[in-house]
Amino acid sequence: FIFLSFSICKIRILIFTSSFMLVNTSGRFAGQKAHLLLPHLKENDTHCIDFHYYVASKSGSSPGILNVYVKVNDGPIGNPVWNTSTAGTWNRAELAISTFWPHFYQVVFEVVTSGHPGYVAIDEVKVLGHPCTKTPHFLRLQSVEVNAGQFATFQCTANGKFSSSDRLWDRRNGSNSNRDAPLKNIKVFNVRRFVALFNVVNATKRDAGNYRCMIRTEGGVGVSNYAELIVKGISQKKQYLHLCLPLNLIPMSYRRDNNGSTKTHTHKYHTVSPSETFLKTAFFLFFYTLVPSAVPLESIQGSTFEEKIFLQWREPAQTYGVITLYEVSSIFSFDPEIDLSNQSGRVSKLGNETHYLFFGLYPGTTYSFTIRASTAKGFGPPITNQFTTKISAPSMPPYELETPLNQTDSTVTVLLKPAQSRGAPVSVYQIVVEEERPRRTKKTTEILKCYPVPIHFQNASLLNSQYYFAAEFPANGLQAAQPFTIGDNKTYSGFWNTPLLPHKSYSIYFQAASRANGETKIDCVRVATKGAATRKPDPEPEKQTDHTVKIAGVIAGILLFVIIFLGVVLVMKKRKLAKKRKETLSSTRQEMTVMVNSMDKSYTEQGTNCDEAFSFMDTHNLNGRYETHTMVSDTSSLVQSHTYKKRDPVDVPYQTGQLHPAIRVADLLQHITQMKCAEGYGFKEEYESFFEGQSAPWDSAKKDENRMKNRYGNIIAYDHSRVRLQPIEGETSSDYINGNYIDGYHRPNHYIATQGPMQETIYDFWRMVWHENTASIIMVTNLVEVGRVKCCKYWPDDTEIYKDIKVTLIETELLAEYVIRTFAVEKRGAHEIREIRQFHFTGWPDHGVPYHATGLLGFVRQVKSKSPPNAGPLVVHCSAGAGRTGCFIVIDIMLDMAEREGVVDIYNCVRELRSRRVNMVQTEEQYVFIHDAILEACLCGDTSIPASQVRSVYYEMNKLDPQTNSSQIKEEFRTLNMVTPTLRVEDCSIALLPRNHEKNRCMDVLPPDRCLPFLITIDGESSNYINAALMDSYKQPSAFIVTQHPLPNTVKDFWRLVLDYHCTSIVMLNDVDPAQLCPQYWPENGVHRHGPIQVEFVSADLEEDIISRIFRIYNAARPQDGYRMVQQFQFLGWPMYRDTPVSKRSFLKLIRQVEKWQEEYNGGEGRTVVHCLNGGGRSGTFCAISIVCEMLQHQRAVDVFHAVKTLRNNKPNMVDLLVGAF
């Protein structure tokens, strides 16, 4: 971050990578300024500047004003487009800017102090290459030309939603608000576009100038480009001045004298009085303008990098006028071997700019900079300073194949090639041998790390090091490529090249080091690998064969008897289970079928189409069809359940209110639809009926000794329900922790809702977990969100001791949307070790609620299935322990209620939670999300199948019901279609931009904005859009990128995508067909260049229905980034006329090959690009089966419905046919 303190009146900072500014106004007088400058915006595109701001002081007075300016073409800063002086908490704002060639823009943040102490901060400043979500953006504003006296009309067209509270104005550059063009009219075309008309009445020459449109909304401000108003007057050849006496005038004449070293301005004053003789009086005023003094040498500062130098200086001590220009010249190298004549030259900067970034320089090179300042009189004396760029690591030669020249059990011979120096000569070469040991966990990254610390072979075992240095020799010893044998039992520069052990596997690395000016830079490359030697088993004596056969026969006979006996038992038991399952399945699907049949499309759509929803529900009303006990049976398996140990039933902890009765599961869709569409009473009014704020005493939390234990002052523990820790002797109030007991469904005190631990309360948190005998911790926040700490990391990466409690991390299971960590916890004096799991949900966005409930519902089911039934309360926390914590608890309780009673009572559940802890479920958005999550759970049900039952369940699901002529699998697919969200136009706003139309194969198959992988590599004027969507796998977020087959005009964008998102696999599921604009986008040999991306063919192989090709790709504009190996898998076993592949075995083999390549080359961390013709059905089938295979491997269960639903949440056309789904 950047921290600004005022040592001068004005500070300017140009941001390159930082995104934070903090201004402490304490001790500063009013009017001091600090500026934060963003880089220039030059792309011909729409940008959204997203930022967070904070303006507050303890005294309540405003510490200053935060202004935002938009400069054009480095012109005058003008008036602020947005400002604020009060913001007691962190707030978010957007700045929508439309840039049009050839103009460029720059955003400037300014803080002006008021003289009061406090803080003004800006955080998370992001320049986004797409429109803002809450602020409209303007289309190009056209210039207007009129004659003097006419009306000039500016038409400001904007994309976005217009609100009556928004303020629109058309401002002239450099003018105050009273010079704005008045608003004439606003025309709203639709919810996404409106036009504002501004009139300049009776235009005159004074009105001419540049104007731009602006709109101020609750979320920010939108700014258009400048358009010129040209006012033409009536030309006159002669002008006469008529004077009429009496008069009293002071005419003035002006003469410029350019002789000598100064400029003379002569002013003559003439006074004319009536009835008097004319008297001429002259006054001569002289103004001197000299050349400035030299720029102070000590002010010239240079921040050096490998290929850049950022130069800064101050203005001369004696300016003798206004500095108009700085000239930086004579850039050259003192290294005679490097020709930098093309880098010499002059750079001119305006008088208010005292910095410049020189880039494209050579590493390890000394440059001389000469600076001189200029006024209107001319340049002052020059001043020179020198700076040297940092050295770069040597560039190692490529080794295409890690195949040694020769190999024995104890030696490996490789070919060593000299490296190329970059800024400093190569000092030494080193040979490093690394032993390949089995890893307990996967490598998190495959980035090659070199070996800066030399370790002798003798010390490697003592230090438990996997690597050792086998040799080191000076650079002059390797002038050309030559062979070298690892393991030749010789010594090189003190390093013993010991023979390799036959039974071990090794990787051989060759590295070069450059040392200069106190720096050491190293680059390395793996040149060979050696596998462990395998020894064939000795042939057994022939006489032992008969004896072995006899023993095998006896064992086989025993096993056969056991198998037959077990088979009889299992068959009998299976018949009973099958009969029971058939009865259960028929009742399980009965109510769901009625619900599904009552809807022809997504319940999300019906939520906005009230009349249609009501007509369906009125026609298929379930009231009165079933008795209460029937309803419970029918809905019992709609929701995933976990069988707790039988307990004696107790009263429900809250009473169903008369005004808010419980809702039957069958009526839930109708209820939610009505609440979303109702005008008089809906979710907004229902949520506002909850009591807000404190509703019970919290005296303990307010004690002075406990205030520091609360993360937020308004979310603290009520006295009557707070968790009381065991007091610590000698420590007052040691029994306090910010947590409250919450009742579960027929389970008193089943939850503890608490805040995210702070550094001071980590020990108290683990004390609570131990004292309450908790086995499951549920975390529904990330450690840091939007630049702010939400929760302290209270668990170790290995082992940590918190006073008398020892916590050891045993296992970490990483999944796409959550992480499961298992800990062993011990307490001093207690003779037991407890296993505690932490369920960490990472898929909750920084703002709002999850876009879909699918991931959170799967998370809730995991918690239910893995939490011991007899353990203590579930500890649930987010940051404050109120909003997200309340959502999790309400969903968990309601799923149990829906399963047991066939009803849900969300309103009274939230009301009861708020009686135990303040403000549980903090926002209306969270309250609506709970309803949507319960509805999705009831509609979709539990679709997970244990691995041992897949075959039998699949057989049952495919059976046709003679009455309905349908099957369970068809009904499940129909339910999937129903709950699949439909993309709206605003969801795909970027794909629908006119400039992106030609990049879409089908305009009805578009990726939503939230899933787009924006291209990073710059390619001329190309945009950053590609028709592709990021998809999660079972274990890795954004593991797949699903896209269409590249069009002829998007091939280079396709390879930019592969390079930018570190993709190591490409899966191709369609044929090359130029008639359908499906070109061959890869080279069969040699190198193809697509913009800056070079694709080099390496090898190809054909195995059954799969052609695998390996390519080497790299960015020619950034050779220092190195290259990446990518394997393309072209599947030939899926003809265009078939809905499914010809062979299931071949398709599964394709998935295994892709998985194997991903693991071997990139440790499973690289992404996979999957494409078919339109990036839909076939690509979705591949991704879904890959996810199911991962489920089967790690969870020993199969959930096809969940896998496809997760994919469809991002792209509705994923797996679009029933035959493709199963």
C-alpha cells in the first residue's frame, strides 16, 4: 500500500501496481493536497474504475474532501467529477469512463485537508475493462456546430439504468457549475438505455469550448468524452470605434520590446476628462524573465529495475519565471560492447511533471541522464546523474527433451550448453542433483525454483536435504557445448560428484549464476531424470511349483466357500432392501413430480413472471391431497439428511406465528414467487418487520476488560445466551467470549454462533472448542476480503501450541468451493487426543450472497455427513458471527424441518435466532437467498449415490413407469432443466457489445460476464473478450475453460487465452470443418505466429480415437517469461451426427489421459481448455464426467445431477441432451 504523510503542500504519485492510499490529516493545515494518479487510459473502450473510500475522524468533523478528476490528453485538471467529505465507514464507488481514440484519459484522486485530524483513505482501486454494474456509461458524444444566436443541443446517450434520483449535467471544460448547459429532456428507451438532451440557448463565442456529459448516481459517476461546441460569428472586414464626449476612459496600448536579455511590457495609460485639455500620462512597468537555475543534483532520484529506471527530480531553486518544460537527454551506456545509439535521444516533459519512466533498457547497464529546465526565455544549465539497471539472471538454453546422452545404474551423462548473460557475465555453472522422494501432499506449483544455497553431498543427509551440488566450475570452463557425467566419483571445486544410487530416482539440474554489484541472479533448467532401477524377481525352483499350486488350491477352496456363504446372505438381504427401496423411491419422487409438472421452466424465471406462476400453482394445488403423515413421507427424501442418534423429542424452540405460519414444501415455490412479485407486502416488508439492533442485555460484553475481545462494537454477545468459558484463576472476565448458543431443530444449544477469532482471542476460541466438546467448526468467510481483515488465521500449517492447547494439522482436503481441514487437538493435563474438523466455505463472494446456492447446499450436506452425532455444538463463524453465520444455521435447521415435517418456517426461525444473538441474517438479500436455497434443495433433493449402489440405482432410475410412460432419470433431467437459470441480456452485456458480435459463433450461446476469462496479453487494438467461460471442477476452482471452436478471426485470441490462463491441456471434441468456420488452429510442423503468441509443433501421436499433439507456446514480446508445453487431445470417436460418443471406453480413456498429463506436467494445477462446435453439450459432457470421476475417487460417491447443475450455473447449455447427461 501507499501511505502519504505531508512534508510538502502537494504530493503526486503515479500508480503502477499499488492500489491503496492513506492520508493522515493530523497536524496539517487546511488546504494541503495529496494526489494519486492512475495510469493513462488509452484503449478505445469502456472502463470502470472501482474503488473503496473512507473519510472519518474521531471528533466527528470531516478531515477533508476527497475529489476525483478525469484529465484528458494531459490537459488541465478541470473540476472534480465526484467528491465526498463524509463517509464514516468504508464505502464503494464506481467511475464509468468511455475512452475514444485518439484521446487518452487519466483519473486523479485528490485529498484536500480541512484542518481537522482524521483519515482519508482509498482502497482496492481497480481499472476494469468492462462497464460498471451500478453506474451508466456514455456512448461517444458528438461535437456540435452552430451559428451565433442559435440553440446548440448535446445528445448524451448512456447504457445503464436511469433513476429519478440520478443527477445529470453537461459541463464545459474548466467552467463552474453555473456554466453548465441546462438539461432539456430525458428519454428512457428501455431499462438499459436512455438519452439526455442539453441546450445552450442563444450560443455566443463565449459559449464555445469543450463539453462532456456526467451522471451522478448512488453508486458513483459516469463521464463521457469531451465534445466541442463551435460557434460561428459574422465576419467583419472593418471595425470602427466611435467616442462621444463627455467621457472618462482609460485606454491602454501594449508594446513588446524583445531587445536585450529581458522582455519589456509597456503599458500606456490615457486619462480623458470632459471640458479639459487632453493630458497624456505614461507609466512604464518592466517585468524580467530569466533562464532558470539548474535542477538540484541531490533531487534527482532513480528507482532502478532490470529493464526500467523511474527518474524523479525537483524544480530548480531559482525559477526566474514559470517553468514550462523539462528536457531529459543524453541517455547512453558506458559499456562499449553494447550499442545503444537507438536509445539516445531527448524526452520533453511539461513544467508540472517532474518524473519519467524509461523502459526497454538493458540489465546491468549504466545510463547517464542530463536534465535541464526551461522558461519562456530558454533552457537553464544542465545537470547530469548516472544510474545502473539491476542485473538479470542468465538465460539458460532450452532442453527440448530431458533425455541423457548415456545412463547407467550409477551415472547419467548429459550435454551442457553455455548460458547467455544478461547484464552481467556468467560467474559459475553448477550441477544440482535432487532426489525424488514421495510427497505427502501434492506440489502446489510447478514453477521451477533454483538452488541458491550450495550443499555438499556430505551435508545433505545431515540437513535432510533432497538436493546436493555435484559440481561447480567457472564460466570460462564452458565456452561450447560439452558432455558431463553425473556420478563419476570426482571432485569439482570442492563438490563431490558421488555415484548415484541405483534404487533411487533423481532429477538433474544445470544452473548458471551471475554476480555483480552485490547481486546474485540464478537461472536453472532440468536436463535429465533418472528412474530407480527395477530388479526382476529370481525364477522360483521348479520343485516349488507343485507345492505352491497345492497351497493355492486349498486357499481358493476356502475362499470359494466363504464367497458362496456371503453371497446367499447378501442376496436375501438385498431382496428385502430392494423391496423397501422401491416403496421409498415411489413415495420420494411423488411430490417432487407434482412440483416439477407444475412448472414448464426455471423457477428463477417464474419468480419474475407472477401470473404464469400463480396459474400453474392454482391448477396443481396440493392442499388437501395428502394427510400430514403422507406429506412427511413424501418430502422425507427431498432434502439430504443425516441420521443423528435417536433422541427423545423435545418442543420446537420457537412457536409458529399466526401472522407468519409455516410454509408447506409443496407451496414453497408459490410463496417465494408471490413474495418477490407482491407490491404491498413482499420480502422487503417482511424483513423490515424484524427487530433491528439490541433486544436483550449484554452487560458482560460491554465491560472495559472485554471490549477488546469484540471485533465489532455492535455485534456482541447477549448475557442470557452467551457461552461462558471456564474461568482462569487470577484473570477477571476470563469466562467471556463473543459467542452465543443457538438451538437447532429439536436439539437445544446445537450451534455456537461466534465472531471470527482475533489475534487476542485465538486461545479463548480453542478453549471454547475444547470445553464444549466441539467436533466441527464451520467458517463462512475468507481471512481477507476487499483489503480488510475479516478473521485471524487461528489454525496452524503444521503444529502450534496456544498456551495449554496443542493443535496439529493432520489433513487438508481442497475442493472447488470449500476446504476441509482435520486437526488433532490436545490439552495439557487431559489424557485424550480429539479429532476436530474445520469446514471452510471459500465460495462466498466479497459482496452480497453467492450467485447460486448449489455450492453452499453441498457444503451443508458435507457438514451433516461428517459431523459426529454425539459431539458438542457446531461452532459457526463468519467475521461478525451474524450475517453469513445466520444464513448457514437457518438453512441447516430448515433442511431438517423440511425433511421431518414437510414444512419450512424461515421467518420464525430467523426471529428466534435474533432473540439469541443480535442481527442474525443481516440483510434482506441474505434473507431472500435463504428462501432460494431451501427451494433449490427441495426441488433437487439428494441425488448423491454411493459408489457401491451406482449400478443398481441406475438400473432402477431407467425403469419406465407404465402409468406415466416416464422414468426417474427423465424426471430428474426435467427437474434439472427447470432449475437451470436463464441468462438475461444484462448478464451477457460484454458478449453483446457490438465490437464483440463477430467473435461469437452463435448469439444464443454466450458466456455471462461473471465467468469471462478476460485476455491479458496485449495484441494491438484487439479487445480482451473471447467467447469462453470458467468452470469449476470437483477440487479446483476455474479448472476448465469451456469455449467454442475458434473462428478464423479468433484463432489468435484462442492462443492468448491458453497462454494467459496457464492452460496445459486442450480437449477438442469436434471436427475441423472450414464450411462451418472451424479452421485448423494449430501447426502440423514448424512455428505459427498468432499476434505476439508463437506456437511451435513438438510431437504428435495417434492412439485409437485420440490424437495427441504437444506444442511449445510463448509470448514473443516477453521472452523472459519462458515457454509453456501444451498438449492437445483431439477426440475422433464422436461423429457430428451422433448425440453421444461411439465408445464409452474411449471417452473415459480420453479423460484419464488428460488427467495423467495434467498431473505429470503441472502437478494438477494447470487449466484445461475444452471446446466443441459451440462450447455447449459436448464440452459440458466432458467436464461433467471428469467431475464425477473426481467425486468417485475422493468421495466414493456419484452425483451426476450436482455436477451438471454446477456447470449450468455458469452456462445453461452445458449437457443439453438427456442422452449426454447419463
